[in-house]
Amino acid sequence: MSRILVVDDEADLVKLIANVLKKAGHEVVTAFSAYEVLEKDYKFYDLILLDVMMPGMDGFELCKQIRHQVDVPIIFLTAKSMENDIMYGLCIGADDYLTKPFGTGELRARVEAHLRREQREKKHTLHVSGVDFDLSGKEVLVNGEKINLTKSEYLICEYLAHNKGQVFTKESIYEKVYGYEGESDVSTITVHIKNIRIKLKPYGLVPIETVWGIGYKWV
């Protein structure tokens, strides 16, 4: 299941798009203006469907404001079909266009295609196992709520989450977090992971698994 943000000032169209994507198994969040998006935590979506022609701030301007903070596909929804509009949208960071009116089949196919081939390196955000990472701000969030991690705890989580499913020894985690000249003891990794589990447990999350005799992995 992917998380998709739909932004359009046409309420009926937003409802239609949301229903189509929900039936396809996706989580959908809607907004009816660019300003509403800026008030949301818009960094943690897998794809954004963005209308161009909206009152106040249009989709082009919103795209320019958020593109440097999101790594996901942005697909413009527009009634305009002139080549210069399409080229402008792609130049400021959009990945694709859907020209209104469009069929629900085309919508699903275009969205699924972008989600399948999304391979860009995540520089700003990471969503894995129910946990959101703000890679720029070095923060961890669950359901929009910031988890109060220490610097070492955050670095451990980010390292393991970036390499989900791969097992790491305490020694290799220690070297990643503290470097080869770290002055702490390797056993501190065990303590940090225990604290991470305590902080995530209230949310029903246990993403770090112990692989006995070897080390830890993010699941």
C-alpha cells in the first residue's frame, strides 16, 4: 500500500480520484488548495497528484516550493494541454501530466507505473515499517508524532532502516555510528536498541529484530 496525496480544488474530482485509488489498495489524503498542503506534513507520501489551476497559489508554484523537500513522483492534473505548459511543469520538477478529463483506468495505470519504477535515491525522507524518517532534519516520526530519540539512537535507526532486512553485528553498527575512533563500548549499542524499542513500543512497532549470535536487523 502506498500513501498518495491528491490536491485539487474540485471536490467531486478529488472524491472520485480518492475512491479509485483506495479501491486499488492505496492510502489517500486529500487537500483542496496549495495552502492546505503547506500546512500538512507533506514530506511523507509516495506520490503526489497535483492540480495546476487552483485559486491563490497554483500547482506550479506549490511544486516549486516543495520539490526540494520531497523525493517522490509529482503528477500534474490539468485541463491545459499546450506543450509549453507541459514543458514548464516538467522543468520545475514534475514527473508526469494527466490532462483532464482522464479515465479512471488511465489514472490507475499512470499511478501504478510511477510507483513501480520509483527508484530515486531518498535524500529527504524515508518511510519504512510504519516509521517516517526526516533525513534532512534527522527526526523520526510515527503517525506524524515526533519520537524523542537521542542522536545515537537516531543514527542506529536510520542505518538499519536504510538497509532493511540486512543483519549487522554490534561492531559494524558501532563503527557506523561512532566511527573507528569511538570512545564508547560496543555494548552501548545493545542499550541504545533497548531504548529505541521502549520508545516505539507504545505505537505497536518493533522494527528492530535481534538475530541471535549475529546482531540486529530492521524488519
